[in-house]
Amino acid sequence: MAQAFKTKLRAEGISMVFKRDGNSTSVLDNISLDVGDGEFLCLLGPSGCGKSTLLNTMAGFLSPTGGEVRIDGEVVTGPDPRRIFVFQERGVFPWLTVEGNIGFGLFKLSRGERERRIAHYIKLVGLQGFEKAYPQELSGGMKQRLEVARALAVNPDTLYLDEPFGALDSITRLIMRGELLRIWEAERKTIIFVTHDIEEAVQLADRVVVMSARPARIQQIVEIDIPHPRDISSPRYLELRDGIFEQIGLAHKI
Amino acid sequence: MNSLAQPAKWEKVLWPLLAGAVFLAGWHFSVKYSGSKIFPSPVDVQKGVAELLRKGVLWGYIVDSLRRVGVGFSLAALLGIPAGLILGWYPAAGQVVNPVIQMLRPISPIAWIPLSIVWFGVGDAAAIYLIFLGAFFPIVVASMNGVRNVPSMFRRAGRNFGLKPAQLLAKVVFPAALPQIIMGLRIALGIAWLVVVAAEMIAVDSGLGYLVIDARNSGKRYDLVVAAMLLIGLIGLMLDIAFRRLEKLKSVRWGFRLEA
Amino acid sequence: MTLLVRLRPVAFIAVLLVAWHIAAARQAVHLLPGPIAVAFGLVELAQRGLLVKYVVASLFRVTWGFMSAAIIAIPAGLAIGWYRRAEMSLNPLIQIFRPISPLAWIPISILWFGVGDVAAIFLIFLASLLPLTLTAINAVESIPTVYINAGRNFGLSPASLVYRVLYPAVIPQLIIGLRITLGIAWLVVVAAEMIAVNSGLGFLIVDARNAGNRYDLVVAGMVLIGVIGLLLDTGMRSLEGIRSLRWGYSED
């Protein structure tokens, strides 16, 4: 169980009500969740259910209307370089080169140290030879890896990924999942990963948090007890996957 | 999108030359057959250009026009870009000031001529002021909109990496808004070039605009009028080309639609 | 937004007007009429019947010059954009003519048409013609190939391809071009009226100054030019708000 981890992030009774034109919509309803240090957690739910909103409150971009998020016991009040939010590949800065993007958050370091880190992360995400390239010259998968590298370069202890592979084709997406796991195993960051793809969640996560439609509540937390690399045709994988399919109320037949 | 197949390389030279030749021939013969004594033919214009070059006033006039545009436009950019950035950055400031800008903007800079002569007298300062007015508002509006249109994702990413507001403005908002600012500068430069000619026709006695009006008033030298117009066109074209170069820089290229 | 926030711009304008008033009242040499003098100037123009007459005269010229340019430039630009060789031929000529300030044509237009409405309309026509042509060319060239292919795929004839695909696809860009060009036309009409005719708002400004340094009327004329320019721009912008065209304007 998750108790094997030290708790990194604790969300307590998070509620979020958006008010617009006099109407109020409840998006998050009393969500409590612990995330372990170094854990890979997936938030899974249908589009528009509010899982991104939850991620944004955890990252400090939104303040919840009820409850609080604590990281290492400290209340989250705003964004912080110790925890980096990775958008879909659209978040890379188009006016900076690959190097410039990766070095973006490293402005406090000395020049030598900065260059060393940039080189390290370019290698980690396999963008050697593209140091001077601009994002518009890169493919979608490369941009996504660049954004992950930019996030890792500032050595955050938590990464928030908001459907990071949603805009990629299915082959690139599979490759990127493998890359992300490789990087996670090398760096052991805490990762909170939002997705609406059940297969993706079961392939990646230590635990999958299944969320209901709006207002989002935690429907179930599924522990994926298969060691990496995961065999996605193993009976245990299929069992867990189908369990989630049922949980969400989908028949797994087309 | 075009309906026809890719033209061959030689066509890229042939067609423009052909069109140019047709145009010149049409001009030449229509002057000849209309029997106009006043309107110049291409040959007259070419002689006119030669005459201007020989007399040596031309360089002085070009330099005068360029200086006025240069000073007025630079002042407009120097004040307009920071003003636009601030108005875009602080929505409250934008909300308060924007209506005033929208009211002042459509006043043709040329309508300011009488006031600018009262304030600055007949001379360079009046012309520069008019050019400044013509260029200032497009630059402010482009910079303001540029900042407003910066995707919130970029701002968030900047904040996430721990940037302070001043750093965020310098390292994220400004570069993200730069393509729109450059586009605004280019439009403003075009307007400045339009206004300088008008200002020189009315408010000063040198420059290419003055050359146009002077050639007409002192002896109906329409060959010189057209020669001066051609020069205005050519210099304007060169200014525009220089600006387009700027848009090709890699760090701003992303902001412009790829051209066919 | 609360009412107080909404009133802030109004308050700012009021502050500017008061500052203008104080500055005008305290000046030693008479350089600037105050806002009250300008308001009386507007009333005087209205009473003399000049206000409506000059506004109508200016709008008349802009309408004719701009409309005739649009009628010629848009079909021409669309055709030029569609046929690559036509674009190749004419592009250099257009590029040289475009930066010639339309005002530099004033002597020629007076030579051809004499002092009067036609000369001014011709200037506005010239000022609008090339920007509109270029807008139309760019609009055609930036139609995504998929639209054309989809149209062909559904078996449209060339004529219905133009009417049902090409035309709706270029409209949003054309409207932006029309709006910007109308702004230029409004700028040019003022200049043209200062030099080439003896009515209209541009003439009002020059005339008020020359005939007795009536700077209150000069500024009144400027106010009118600003207000009408703003109305024209707002009118064109409301076209951009039409639903079936909205897709062409990216909003973040």
C-alpha cells in the first residue's frame, strides 16, 4: 500500500466552486488524497470532470474555495519551482531554442553549472543535435520531451503533468510513456499525472485515482501492483484495467 | 493555395518583366496618343530623375525625409512600446486609458497640422510631431494587444519557475508579445512614411513631399512630380523590406503565419 | 464589474478635460483653445449648417472612393491570388506602388480631375486600392488546401467552388483588410480636403486656421474627425462579430 511511502502531498477536503454570472458551479467536491514521496499517481476521469482543476490547485495556480493542499507539511499558496507543471507540448517557449528552454528556470545558477545541466538533460531526453533548434523545427514528441526536460532541469521534487501526451499520435504516445518511466526511475520525482486514457493510467501509475464526473469526487483508488516493465497482456494487467472500465461504467466491448 | 501547377524557374523572371514592360508601354503610348503636353512619359520621368540627381538637391531631400521619419518613429516606438506593455500588463490601467486612446487614434495625424504648426512653428519639429502622432497609436495598441494575447500558459510556466514580476515581463511576456509588436511597428512605419509626405507638403520646405508639391507649383514640372513619387515608393519599399527581414529572425518567426 | 470600476474611464476622461481646461486657461500665449471654447465651436458649426454639410461631404468622398476601390480590388485580388502566374507578374509593380503615399498623388489627381470632389475621391480610391488588393491576394493564398480539396471532393464545379468555398473562406480576412483600409481612407480624406477641395472636415480645419486663426474650430473639426473615425471602425468591427465569420478571428 501507499503507506510504504513517506507522504509528499496531502490534499484535505478540497472543494472548488466557480462563480460566473451569478451561477455557481461546483467542480471539486471535498477531495482528500495523500500522495507518497516518489510516487507515480494518475488522476483518471472523463474530460471536463475537474481533474485538471484539481491538478492546478495542487500546483498552486488556483486556490481552492474549501480545504487546503500541503506539500511536506507546508500549505501551498502559489506556484513554486520545487514543483513544475508540464502542459501539453504547447507550453514550450517558441522564442527560445532547445537550450534556451531547458535553461529557462536556471537563471540563478552560474554559467558553467547551467551549461552542464542543460547538456545533461538534453542527453536524458535524447535531443542531442537539436541544441540550437527552435520549437517550430521540432516534432510534437520532441517538444513534449523538451518540456519535460525544462521541468526536470530545475530539479523539482514534484512534477504535475496535465494530459501531456494528449496531442501526440498513438505510436509517439507509447514511446513517450516508456521515456517518462525511464526518466522517473532515474530521477525518482513524485509525479501526478492527469489523463482520461485508462490504458495510459494502468501502464504508468503506482496508483490510479478514478474520479467521477462533475462535481468531481474520488470514486475509487486502484493500486497497480505490477512491477515495471509491465506486460500489458498479462492477466493481472487486464484484470486491473477491466476493473476500472467497469468502475467507470463502460462495457469493454466494441 | 493556387489552382495551377508549380511554375518553372524561368517564369519567375519572365512574368514580372513582361508585366513591367506592358505597364511602361501602356503608360508611354497613352501619354503619346492622348497628346498630353503636361503629363510625363516614362522617358520624361527618367530624365527627371537624372536631373534631380545632377542638381544635387535630391540627397538632401531624401535625408531630410528619412531623418524626420527616423526621429518621429523612434520616439513613437520608445514611448509607445513601454506604454503598451504597461497597459496590457495592468488590465485596470488598460481599461481606464484605452477609451482615450480609441478616441484619439482615429484623428488623422494630418488634422493635427494646424496645431502642430502653432506649437512648433514651420519646420522639422512640426513634421516630426505629426509622424510621432501617426506612429504612436498603432504601436501602443499593437503592444497592448500583444501582451493581452500572450497565452496564460506561458505566464504560468514563467511563474512556476519562480520568476518575479519584472523578470516575467522581460523574459516571458515581452518575447511572447514581440511578433505582434513588430507587426505593429511595421504598420506604424508605413503610416509614418505616408504622413511625412503630407507633412512636408504643408508644413516644411524640404523633403520628398515638398519636392512633389514644389515641382508642381513652380512651373508644372510633372516629370519631377512623378520622379519624386517613384522615389517615395522605392524608399518606402526598402523600409518595408528591412522590416520584413526582422520578422524572419528565428526568435520571432513562430509568431508569423508561414508565407507561401 | 462593479459600477465604480466601470466609471473609472469616464473619470479619467473628466480629469483629462479638466487638465486641458486649466492648461488652456493659464497659457500666456494663446496656443490652445479650451474644451469649452471647442464645445461652443461645435455649436457654432451646427448653427451655421456647416457641421452636417462638411461631415456629409467627407463621408460622401470616402464612401465613393472606398467602395469603388473595393469593387475593383477584391475580385482582382482574388483572381490574382488564385492564378500564381498573375501574382508573380504583378507583385513587383504592386510593391513599388504601394508605399507611394497616396498624398503624393495630389498634384496628378488635380491635374487629371481638377480641384473638386472627383480629385479627392480618386485619392481615396488610390489609397484603398492596393491595400485591398493585397489583402485579397493574401486571403486566397492562405486558404488551407484541405478546404479546396474537400470542395473538389464533393464534386463542386469551379463556379460553385468559388462561391461556396473560396468566398466564405476569405471573408474573415477580407473584413479585417476592409477595416484597416477604411482607417487609411479616413486619414487620406482629411489630407485631400486640406489641399484639393473646399468643403469637408479637412477643409474645415485648414479654413478655420487660415481665415482668422479660429483654433476653436480647428479642434472642433479634429473632434469630429475622431468621433466619425471611431464610429466607422466600430461599425466594421461589428461585422467581425457576426457568428458565421467568427471562426476566422483567433481569440485566446
